[in-house]
Amino acid sequence: MNLFANALSLSMMAAVGPGEAATPIKVSKAGGAPSAVGSAEYFTGKVRIDAPFQADAPARVGGATVTVEPGARTA
């Protein structure tokens, strides 16, 4: 049993890999970036876009919150 536990713990340590670089975490205050105005190409009326995160290249991910005023629509 002890031999099995030792083999299991050694195999788990090898799976992690030494020296892998940690990805830095960026923390930003809510409302720290100004809102963008929604493009007339995509919206009619008053629309506000808040994009709290955008990944650095080569990644193509990001996030946004779209606030649509009363009477506004997507085009």
C-alpha cells in the first residue's frame, strides 16, 4: 500500500511540470474605463458599451456589457 501511495504521488508531481510560467492577473476597478458609444451600424438609439476585459494577442477573447436605453434597438 505504501509503495502504491509513493508511486501515485511521484506520478502526480511529474504531471505538473517544473518551471511553468504563471499567467499574470490584471485587477481593475469597476467603472475604471470610460464607456463607448454603440455604433450606428449595429444599434439605433442610445447605447453604451462597457468592455471590462480584452485579452492580449494572439488571443481573440473579450467581454462587454451593453446597456440599451429605452427605445433603442439593435439594427
